[in-house]
Amino acid sequence: MDKKALLKKLKPLIIVAAVVLIAVIAVVNAIRIGLGEGRRASEVLPAQPDTEYPLAVYYVDVGQGDGIVVKCEDTVLVIDGGEREEADTMVRFLESVDADQIDCYIATHPHSDHIGAAAGIFAAMNVRAVMMTSFSEINMPTTKSFERLQTAIENRKSEVIFAEAGETYTFGPLTLEVFAPVEETADYNNMSIVFRLTYGKNTFMFTGDAALESEALMLYRGYDLRADVLKVAHHGSSSSTSRDFLEAVDPVLAVISCGKNNDNGHPHRETLALLNEEGIEYRRTDENGTVTVYGDGRNIFLKGD
């Protein structure tokens, strides 16, 4: 039998074999994903004293609000900052970790317990870029906190980046994948920027005050939301952190930013019960003070108890 005839005879078998091979690979990958392979952090390790880690994420205790500092090599990000009176707290903290400028300030949404301190931070430090939500005219915030932020941006001549769901942004060695807001709404909590920060195989999810509606839209979009560390949305309110969303993120550590004896009763017992049911270790700034999490591109390390 000549080569052409042999190939013609074997062609159907080759096609079948290729289809089977593709199917096997798909099944294997599905099993690997289902088992969580590729997730670098299977546990939270204790940070070692006198050890310098390339990535540090500080959930600063700013009372009833969010104020987060990310320092990775020479790159510094600030996420929100708390109420106006917390500006000095944030600036002093930035100085304590030798941050001489901010590469990007991320305003998750325009509520004062998140962006109130922004103007004071901008007055004290050079801010190269700002990431914020784009609002249509009908939903444009008119609060004093938002107006002060806009003025600070203009004074600093900071670059403005409007976060778009599905887009990826890079700052030095850090990658930011934005998942929300998916669609515009008059509810500013559900307009929170939700994003995953990645350094090597370390992943951190930041959620602002995103509520159940925003979570549902992200899940509907089919995003891969897995992250090692979750900043629990809306200070641990039961109006956020559905079981489906928490299981999609599947963190090994959760951090709740809230103030002692706050008027809203945050974190709510329903959220704490869910974290306990899912076996997720968590820390809260009202009890633990500033929470510090390190990464080396492979593992996650928690400072203190």
C-alpha cells in the first residue's frame, strides 16, 4: 500500500485520536481547576521576623472605613483611605513604610468613609495616577468628599484612569484585573471598583462596598474570581459576601476593615458565621488593628497572631 492510500485509511483514526486527546486534556484541566491546582497559597504562613518580603499589603486601621496600602518593590498603591480625619493616619503610615510617592490611588466609590481622606493624602504626597469609576451625568456624585477629591486630582495633575470591568492594568510588577462595576447604577456601593491584584502567584481581591447585586453580576459574567486574600466588602455587612461569591473567590484569608463599636454593627454576625462555615481564617481591624499580609510571589504570610 502506498503512502497516500495509507494516510487516507488512517486519517479517520487520527482525527478520532485527536478528538479523544483534546477531550482528555479538557477533563484533566477541569479536574485540576476543581482541585484548586495553580492556587499558590494553600495556607497562610506566619511572617518571619527580620524577613523582607517583596510584597506587603497593609489594611490600615482607619476606624469605620477602608484604608489600604500596597507596597511592592518600588511601587506603591493606596486604596481609599477612610474618613477625612484619617488623612494624617494614612500619611503617617505611608511615611513609616518609606513610601515617598503613590503610583496609583484607587477610589473604589465616592462614600466619605472611603475617599474622605483623599484630599489630605494628595496634599502630602505626589500621586501619579488615580483610578476611579466613571459616572454618567445623572449619577455624578455631588458630595463634598468627591468634590475635594476632584480638586486634589486637578491640583496634582494626576492621570485619571476610569476602571472598566474586564480590563487589566499594570503598575510596576503588579497586575490589576477589574471585575466591577459591571453596569451603572445609582447605588454607589454597587458602583464600587472590584479588582484582583496579582504579584507572581499571590492574589488579593479588593471589593470596596460592593453589595449582593454587584456580586451576582460578576458571577453571571463568569469571571475567574479566585484569590488568596479577600478584603470583605462593606466592612462585613450582611448586604455583601454571598455564599456563592465567597466560594468563587475561595480565599485562604479574609480581612474585615471596620471601626470599634461602630453604629452599623459591622461586621454582621451572618457574615462571620459564613466565614466560619467555609473554614476561612479572618482578621478584623477593630480587633487586630492594622492587618499586614506579605507575599513572596508564591506564598502568603500574615504578620502577628
